[in-house]
Amino acid sequence: MSIRKASVAAGLVASSLLLTACAPMQSASQAPEKAKNVIMIIGDGMGPQQIGLLLAYAKQAPNSVITDGNTAFDRIAANGRMGLSMTHANNNLVVDSAASATQLATGQLAGAEMIGVDKDGNSAESILEKAKKLGKSTGLVSDTRITHATPAGFAAHQSHRSLENEIAVDLLNNNVDVMLSGGLRYWIPESANDEQSAARQELEALSAGSVRIKSKRKDDRNLITEAQQKNYDLAFNRSQLAKADGKILGLFAYSALPNGITETQTKDDPARTIPTLKEMSAKAIDSLSQNDKGFFLMIEAGQIDWAAHYNDTGTMLHEMLRINETLNYVLDWAEGRDDTLIVVTADHETGGFGFSYSANDLPHGRDLPGNVFKDQQFKPAFNFGDVATLDTLYEQKSSYGDIFYSQFDALDKDQQTPANLARIVNAETGFDITDAQAARVLETEDNPFYTEGHKYLSAQTVPKMGVNGAFFTYQTDDNRQNLLAREVAEQQNVVWATGTHTNTPVLVFTQGPGDTSAPFGKVLHHTEVGQRAIEALED
Ligand code: MG
Ligand code: ZN
């Protein structure tokens, strides 16, 4: 037998064997493989660039706190599959967090800023609601507010993300078993604003003084007592959370939970009352996994987006460390299990972030031991960035938000000078600015985008953005933070393209039993990520 014939014959045998062996598999591949539990982890604003910041810090920073250089993203990428997903809203180039969460949750296209509604304006069933129908337990965890766009997209149906009072009612009506986040202000009656009211006294007692009691509701519904009547255990601090069991409503802040820098700084403080994102996630998994039929859980690291909107690189690094810690916990929990599909993605990229090389502070020549450089020095033409910058970013002591709102704005008006801003920035960050730079940060102009009655564009005078000002849409004092970012850009080797979101496709990391992660290992749109996750829910 010739070699060619032999290989053909062997091929025939092999393919008939394959056919036999694969017959049951083929029908199985038409019906996608299933998982008892689905955990979706969303880094808000976490584009490939933001993951790149974490990877650079973990693997290149001389003093990285991730001493083995191994991130949770390395782990899940090694265990499962990676895909790339487009995020745009219906008929748009770019998406916001509400439409993106809706598309991930329902598998259907949505319009910008809609919550749990399809592109035509109809209420759309979410993966959380589907899981509930299948008898599974459900949970939402976020370090922002439970009524904020990302968690809301999974369990509320409203025309606009700003309707947080209505979203709170939807979340409660939906009976989401475990809800852990901030945003108490949308859950308590308006009358609680009166210090003498019975509602106020009762809430102070329930919360043991852990959370500021102030309502943003326009009615007297007390969703906290309504939750109690629906058999929720309530938690307003860590010790209450530790004791809670079964259905849990945990609201640990008036608005958002602390930012990543504050979380890092207070983690080991025994007096800390607010749980970390990891602690909330652990509690949610603990409680939800008691259901024999399984669970669906969405965990959001929501403040990556906020740091990125402000172009605050140091804070963003701490936000990335927060999702890293949380994902590591989830991966540890899932280790050795074959019943849980984990999907990690972002809703969009924020800021158009990147380290970049520059003409500033050009490198000096230095000697290299290699042959090729024996007669000349190694001297690249440009500044490609020093890895020590990563440690300096980590060492930032306050977020840009805290620098302006908690420190600078707290000064008497006549003390709000460039010199005082420079003093604060230089004390709180490792990237010093001069008084002249601080003066540029504080410069203002007539609002070039003034729009009467607009939530964000109605200020007459705004920080002077100059180039690309239209892309810095939060034209309140917030834009001072973006201006500060521009002043330290050269020192950080960091550039930011925008104060809003970009359409950069985001990464999708999945691991799960059997081949449940296979449908995610390709180029997708977020509606498909949602559909595939829904299909993976085991009956
Ligand atoms: Mg969000
Ligand atoms: Zn955003």
C-alpha cells in the first residue's frame, strides 16, 4: 500500500470513528451546553486599555502589590475563552451604561439611556427574570448604587436611567433575592428628611447610624419596611451583613460606596462599616448558592467608569485592583466546580485611556553590555515611559474627586487659589503641578454648549476645556479633574481622548462547565453575549 493510500484509509477509519464518537455530541452542540449557575461580572468602563493598566501594574511595577504578577484576568484567560464584543446601542456608534446593561441582560438591542427596555420601547425580559422563572435565586451586587444603570438594567424596566426612585420599586417588585450596594436615598420616604419624623427615628435605629439618612424620594413610600414585609433581612453595615441570611437587602451608603483608593486605605481598619466589593460578592454567593436549582448573580465594579470619566489614572488603577480582588475570589470559589458559568466583561470603554510615548523628558544615553552597542550608547529618540510611574500612580492618596470636592471646595472662597490647589495636589499625588498649571486647571469660560434646563449643560460658566470640549459633557466643576489630568499627562506618560465613552470593543472572558464558554470565544455584539448567557441557564 502506498503511503498516500494508507493515509487515506487511516483517514477514513478516523473519520468514521469520529462520526460515531461525535454523534451524540453533534445533537448536543445544537442545544447549547448549560450551567446551573451563571455569574456575570461587569467592569463598568473597563475596556482593553483599563485591563492593560492592571496588567502593566501587576507585571511591570517595581513594587507591585500583586507580587507574583498574576492577575485574575490571567487566570480566567488560562481557564476558559476570550472574545471581543461590540457594545453600541441601537442605531448609535457609542453606548451608555444603561443601554449596555440592558443589552447584556436581555440579549436585545436597546436605545441609549433606557433601562430593561428594547429598542422599540417595550419591556424586555432579562436573564435575571429568566433565571427566577427557572426557580433559581438571583442577586445584584454593585459598588455604586443598586438603582444605578448597570444593576438596574438587569431587574428594572424604565424609560430612562435617571428614574432611580421608580427603579428601586422595580427591584423590590422583582424580588431580587440578594441586593448589596449603596443608594439608600431612593428607598426611604421623603418624610425621613424631617429629623423629628417617626420614619427618621426608625431608620436611624435600623441602620445603627451607619448610613446617612436623607431621602431623594418624592413620595412617602418606605421601601425598607416594604422589604422587611417581603422577608428581606436588612443590612446597613458589615456586622449586619454578616448576620443576614436568605433574602438580603444591603444598602451601605447614602449614594455610592467608597472609591477604590478609600477602599484600599480602609481595608484593614477594624472599625470599617462598609463592606468591600469582594465581601459583598462573597456574601451574595454564599446566600444564593444555597438554592439547589442554582442562581444568577451580576457583580458590578462600577467605579472604573467614574475614575475614567474624570481621567483620574491613579484612582482607576485602584478600581482595577478592586475588580481583580473580586474576580480572584469568584475564581477561587468556582475552582473544582463544574456547574458555574462565569462571564467577565465591560459595558464599554471609558476615556480612551492609554500610556503613550512623548517628546517630553527625553531619555539620556546609557551603556549596554551587548556587542551591537559596544561603540555607542542606547538612546531612543523619545520618552517611552518609566515603569516606576506605575508605583507612583498606585501611591495616589486621594481621588481627584476628593481633591476638589472634599479639600479644595471646602476652603473659604478667598482661599480657593491656584497656590492652594497646587499644594493639595502635590500632597495627595506623586505628580506635582506648579501654581501656573493649577491656574490653568481653575480657568473658566462662558459655556460653549449652554443648553437651558439641561441636567449637565445648563451652567453659564464652566471650566475651560479648549480642545475637544464637546467630549467633556459633565460641564460642571467635574471638568476641573480632566484639566488636572491634562496637566500631569506628560509626567504620567498618559493620554486621555475623552471625558465620555468610546466604542472600543471590549473583552469577554468566560469559563464554565463543558463547553459552555465556547459561544463567547469570538467576535460578538453585547446582545449576543446576553443571548448566549441566557441560553446557558440550565432548566
Ligand atoms: Mg455602572
Ligand atoms: Zn460612564
